[in-house]
Amino acid sequence: MNDRQSLNEVLSKVPAVTLGFWIIKILATTLGETGGDTVTMSWLGETTNHAVPGGYLIGTAIFGVLLIVLVWLQIRARKFNAWLYWATIVASTTCGTTLADFADRSLGIGYPGGSLVLLACVLLSLFAWHRTLGSIDVNRITAPREETFYWITITFSQTLGTALGDWAADSASEGGWGLGYGGGALLFGAGLAVLAILYFTTRANRVGLFWAAFILTRPLGATIGDFLDKPVASGGLDWSRPLASAVLAAVIILLILILPQRPGRHPGEADAAA
């Protein structure tokens, strides 16, 4: 029994994928959008909605260092810690925001080019993970190597989601689809609804559904974040970015306190323990 409990502790450094997980994940991605824009546009920028030259790269470096530190702490942790896990998620989504903006805008390859590059990074990360360890199941995180692949893939998926959200919401003159923030949120929300239907009504691969949902929650959060802090003339609510970030952070903290935060476990182990 003690050996089995020890094994479960090792496997329990990421949370169980529940409805509460997805609610906090969407809010965390929204915070990543407003938090990233706060640094690159408000603190490093002028009084406009545009970042200063190099601002995206500077923001990426700032959040990249924070992300590396948090991932290191997460890997060294002996068991699941909800506060550390969600802090790392927020850092990855904020870094993803600034990195996607850098890829889309500063590199001059536009939304299609940035999205394709980032999609390739996600697929290559998943391929390398599976090729090296034989599984990309998030409930099989048993050692530092698995956790390293997990966080690399998550960061790439967050970055891809940001690029997709901006591509859908921005106007055609800016290279986007012109759906606006509300239209973008409806599009990605509908995509998540389809994945939920597939999950509950079919035997579609659960690992694939998880990663598809993880990617789609990011553009949903991105469009909601832009809706909160963009000017009214652009279809937003014109909240200040620091204010929107503070409100979102407060809600996330509250939800972590009130929603059950239990570690994930592979189904086979739960059955064996029963």
C-alpha cells in the first residue's frame, strides 16, 4: 500500500482534468492575454495600442525567464501543488502571448505564417515526446523528462492558440478573418462544444481530444482578453489592462480556493487501487 501511495504521489503533479480545470484554464489564458499586453503595450509601449519596437521580444524574455523558473520549481516539487501549477500555466500563457505577437508581427510572417510555424512546433513537440517516452498522456507524468515535454508542449500550444485568436478576431485590413472579439469567442467556443460532444458520445482518442481542447481554450481566452481591454471603437470594453489582469487574477485565486483541486491519476491505477 505504501509503495502504491508513493507511486500515486509521483503521478499526481498535474491536476485532474475536470470542469473546474477547464474553467480556470480559460481564465488563466485570458489573464495571459491581458498580462502580456500590459507589459508589451502598456508598460513598454506608449499611450497607444501598439508595442514599442522590440517590445514583444523584451516581454517574451521577461516571461520566458519567469516560466523557466516556475517549470524548474514544478519539476522539483515532490507532489502536486495547485498554486505552483496554475502559476506556471499563467506564465506559459503570458509568454505565449508575447511570443505569438513577436512571431506574427515582428517577424513579418503574418498570422498564417505564425500559426503554421507554431502548429509545426506543437506537432514536433508531441512527436518527440511520444517517440522518446512512448506516450503523450498527461496522466502519465512520472519523471522530469515527461514534465519537461509536458511544459514545452503546453507553451507551444498556448502560443499557437494566441496566434489563432488574433487571426480570427482582427480585421481583414490587419490580415485577420474579421470576426471581431465576440465572433472569435463564439467560433472557438463552438469548437470546444464539438470536442465535448465527441468526448461524451464517442470513443474518440482522449489524449487527442485533450490537446485539441487545450489549444482551443487559448484563442477563446485571447479573444475574451482582447474584448476586455481593447477600445470601444474596436469592439472592446476599454478596461485598463492592469485592471483587467488584476480582476482575472483575483477570480482565479478565488476559484482555486473553492473548486476541488485534486491531482490527476491514470485510470488503470485507479482501477488497480480499488
